[in-house]
Amino acid sequence: MIAKRRSEVIAKPPSGKRGKKSKRVRLEDIAEACGVSLSTASRALAGEKGVRPEIRQQVLEAAKNANYVIPTAVAGQKVILAASSAAMIDYVRNQFTLYVLEGLKDRAQTLGLEIVTRPIADRTEELAVLKEAQQDDQVAGLLFLTVDDEGMLAATRDFDKPVVLLNSDDPFMRLSSVTPCNRSSARLATDHLINLGHNRILFLMRPGRRTIERRFEGWRDALLAKGLPATDDLVVPVDDWLPELATQAIAERISAGGLDFTAVLAAGDSLAVGAMIGIQQKGFSVPGDVSVIGMDDLPQAVFLNPPLTTMHIPMREIGSVALDLLRDKLSGLPMPPRRVELACHLVERASTGKAPAS
């Protein structure tokens, strides 16, 4: 009880004063607050053997409450990044996966971790990766990139090493995950178009992934909030993220029914590129006749004609935050799985403008 009261004392800033910065809290303070030796506190924070679980827990909680910077215990270990087929395809076609990996590797270098990448196209390959991680004592945990398949997720939930999802989430909240805030991002993009006077806004998407469904929901949220139509006829699905499929879908729609919309929100920049080409092929202008917004803010967006208005997705941060979640799981502190959604923001360029006069 005495140790517990001491840990509470160092955790609580004096009344009327700012709390001390973490660098002012010494390891000696943590040890004293918990009633243990300096070496025991050091070994508890480092995750070394020879410390009773209840003592380790007490030291970790005291350090966290006091904003003491806990030394990482993962340096020199490995993390397996299991990348789905969708992630690998994106890596070849676009830069989204590339930038996620860059953020991940930068953070891993800071923490002294080695990232080992493994492709997983099916359940058999996933099980092989899990077996590899289980048998290698140097593997601290796993990251799963762009994995939605419930069968694949189920195999990881009882795994005895931490697993964190990147660019996907667990609908049952049994695994921690990091994604962009897809729903609010699409809501912001649609609100921007509505504020420009548009009320017939297409949503161009490739169905299938939960993250894209969240973008669809954000588009719908914004329209319904303003009493505007969010009907099925305004949703344009395509079978892949290839720009030429978006070009074909938009051109065929205009050929069949005329220009019955004034704006397009595409669920990805690649589809936005195709939408602009399809509009222009049918003799209309962007943004004079139709405004177009993408989602991702890939580097090529600024070089399009016209430059693409898009939602900036914090791709690098997805990788770095996921690794921090994994490290938290390794710290020994009990905590439930967390779903981290990173804020996105609008990058306004020349592909959007006021709705044409009716």
C-alpha cells in the first residue's frame, strides 16, 4: 500500500503547477515509489527476466503515470510484416503501400527493430508466416497490411505474439489496427463539393474492402445531412482500381443518360484520374462542367490536367503508429485492442469549382 501511494504521489502534479516533464522523472524516483531496488526497476522496464509479474506491472504503471519515458525492450528484435495481395498490387501500381512501408521502416530504425516482409496471398501462406513467427524467438510480433479476409484474421486472434493491422480493421475489435479516418475523410470531401453548390455527386468506387465502405458511408452521411440524394444510381462501381475502368464507367454513363451529375468523389486518386479522362472524352470540362475529388493525395495528383483536388491520407504515419501500437502491446501493460484512425485533410487544387448554373 505504501508503494502504491508513493506511485500516485509522483504521478500527480502539484496543485496549481504544471506537471513535470518526463525527462525530470528519474529511474530512482520510479524505484523509490514502488519500493524496489534500482536494478529491479531497470530490469522491469527493460522486460528482462527475473522480475515477478506483479512487480513488473507495478513498475510499468508507476512509470506510465509519471510520464517516464520507458526504454524500449524491442531493440534487436524482428517484426514480420505480412502483406496481402491487394497491398502488393498497390505497391506496384501506386505509392500508397510504398509510403506506409517508408513510415514503418523509419520508425523501426529509430526503435532498433528489423522489419521482415512476407507476402500472403491465401490462408496457407498466412499460416506459414504465423508458424515462422512462432518458432523464431527473435520475432516480437506481426503486422498485417491490407488484410480484410475474416478467415485470415481469425487465425491471428489466439496467436501468442502481438498482431496489429495496418490499413484495415477488425470488425469485432479483437485486434488493434491503424487506418486513415476514411468515413470522416469522405464526409469532408463531399461537404466541400456541397459548399460549392453541387447536389448531384457521384461516388466512384471499387467495392469489397471495409475501408472503402467507410468512404462510401462518409459520402452518404454528407448528402443525407443536407437532404440531398444519396441513391444507388449515384454510386458507380468498378471492378479494379485501374484508371481506364473509371474512364469507361463514366463515359458510358454520360453516353447512356447525359450529364446528370456535376461532381464526382472517387474513392481513390487512380479512379479520379480515370473519371476526369472520361468526362473530357465526352466533350465536357473539369471543373467547368464537372468537379472531381480523389482520395489519397499521391504525388502525381499535382501534375494532372487539371491538378487534382484530393483528400490527403497520412500514409507514412499509418506505418509508424502501427509499430508504436505493437510496442505498447509488448510493454506488458494490460490494455484492450485499439482502433486508431488518423485524421485526413483536404488539398484543394484546380479540379473542383462552383457548380455550373442550372
